[in-house]
Amino acid sequence: MLKMCHLRQTQFILIIISCLLLHVTRTTTTTTTKDASTAALKNGKRTALVDVATAGASPTVAAANMIPGKYHAYTQHAQQPKKLHVLAKAAHQAPTQQQQHYQQQQQQQRQQRVDAVKPVAIPSSKLNPIRNWFGIFNRNNAQATTAAATAHDTAATTCNCRCGERNDESRIVGGQTAGISEYPWMARLSYFNRFYCGGTLINDRYVLTAAHCVKGFMWFMIKVTFGEHDRCNDKERPETRFVLRAFSQKFSFSNFDNDIALLRLNDRVPITSFIRPICLPRALERNDLFIGTKGIATGWGTLKEDGKPSCLLQEVEVPVLDNEHCVAQTNYTQKMITKNMMCAGYPGVGERDSCQGDSGGPLVRMRPDDKRFEQIGIVSWGNGCARPNYPGVYTRVTKYLDWIMENSRDGCFCDEDD
């Protein structure tokens, strides 16, 4: 009996000794692992046992950081800053050369982001068309769409076409509907698909119109339509272009002086029998006042004052008046009629006139020698429509011939001698 108890005590002691030896072995292994991890951190290397960069991260990202090439962008921009910070703090030493290079890159990227959001000084000429895009004109913005004459340095070219040829020369005008394609140079201006002004094709790339049809508008939203007679008929398939750039003189809303503008189209217009440029006055006519000349104004404007725009292109014949006669026998004053303007109409009766919506459209006359039409005026302003003693006022085109040619020379003009 005593022998059996002694045997059991011996077994119990052996079990206790075995447990103690196992505990000592595990403690030694843990200490060795920690020393290895610390050494790896000091050398700036990642180990398979401990990765402080992924400590606290999701298992997916932690596993991805162990595989080269996976989640590279995320590791570089989201994990590396944290890793460098922990490494430097854990090792209690200055960042390595590689870490310093990375920190410099991060600083440069932060500076670039700061520079990218710095305010930039925008010229008022760029802001004005956007601020006034509803057509609320600012009379102090005379230069918003003004361009220097050196904008185009390409020599003017000529095309194999004839300008100023009307398709029906036998019509008698006088406030009636024009014939289909009778005035092939006529252009219709729309703003957000709404008709508001007219214009004239002078070559395959440029349209002549009034400055008040451009000033205060986002000109790149202006659509120009050619070869159209009935603007309300969707069955017609006219040519359409958008305005690439607008040029104007020193236009003044106080008296509408220098009311002239050029529109450069986004693409050239094909010259056909339905679309043809108007002729400009010749050099020998530069000083011609055209007094007594029967001019023809065309447009889709209203048929009466405060009426609705016409669907069909209209035409009206009006005589050109002398400026002195216009001031003396009408209700206009001398300050209102400048040398850059001309009056046309019937002062005493006021039976025929251009009206709202005709602005920017042409006043043309037929040359007596070659029977071609040339543009002598641009519909500008007036007091009402066809009122007695208030004839229509037009921009005098001959005052701007050099400016027109200088700023439209990259367009192809029809040959005058053809």
C-alpha cells in the first residue's frame, strides 16, 4: 500500500516538472520573436510575423500588403504615411533616406493642390458676356466683345462665286413678303433657339450684324441660320452654324454709336444659289453718302410696333436721308445722329420702316452699273416703328470697311470682278 502511494507521488512530481519545462520553452520562443520583430523595424523591413503598417487595418488590406503588386495605389497613398509614422516612432530614430524622399514628394503634392485652388484674376472682358447673358446690357461694358484688328494675320482670299446676286430681281418691294431665297445673304440669329436678330453673310466664314445683338450675350450660344425663308417651317433644312468668336467696335449703349459687329462662324458656309454673300461697298464708294438712294431692309422682325416676329422673311424699301436733313426735319437731335449713322425712311408719314427683330439685318442697294447688291447699312435703332418724324437709323458700313476687311481676312470673299 505504501509502495503504491509513493509511485503516485512520483508521477505527480513528474507532471509538474513537465508543465514547468513547457512554460519556460514558450516564454523563450515569444521573447525571440519579439526581438526579431524589433530588429526588422529598425532595419526598415517588413516581416511576415508582424506588419505594423497594417495594424488595425481591415483583413483584406492587411493581406494585400503582404502580396507585392496588390492594392498598390491604396498602399502608397493611404498606408505608407501611417507606416512611416509608426516606424519612426517605434524605432526612436530619424527617418531613413527613403522616408525623407517620400515625405518630400507628399509635401510637393500638397503644395500643388494648394496652388491649384488659388484665385486667378479673370479679365472683365471674359466676365461681362457671362454676367449679362440674359441680355441685360451694361452700358459701361463697351469692350466686352471688342477685338484688336491683329486677330487674323491671314491674307484675304477670293472664291469662285459672285456676291450680291439676288435670285429674283424683278420684285417690287414695299413692306411685303420676300420671295423664297430672294436674299441669299440673309442670316437669322437665335439665342438659345429663340430668334432675336438678323445678320448678313459677307464671306464663307463671317457674318456682319449689329453690336447690340452681341453685346451682353454669350456669343458662343448664338446660332446662325442661312438659306431660310420661313423660320416657322420645320420642313426646311437650312444651314446652321454657331459663333466661334465675336468682334465689335467701341460700341456705346448711350447713343448706339459704332453699332457694328463681326461673327466668326465655327465652320465655313457652302456657297450655293440659296446661300450667297452680299457685296461690300467698293473703295471708290468709301465717301459716298448714298443720299436719295432707295435702300432695301430685310428681316423677320415684327410687322407692327410691339407685335410678334414674322415667320416669313419681309422686305421694305426706304430712301436714304442726308444726316443734316434727318436732324432738321425729324425729332432727332444732332447728338443722336453721329457721322457713323445714316437715316432711312419717310420722315413725314413714317409708313415704312424696319422694326423690332430686324436689328442687325442689312440695308442694301442695287449698284447701277453691274446690278449687284451691296450692303450700305445695318439696322441699328429707332423710336418705335414707322412713326412720323422718326425714321429708322442704320450703321453706316462705309465707315468700317477697313475694320471689316482686317478682321475677316481669313474668310473667302467672292470675286468682285467675276
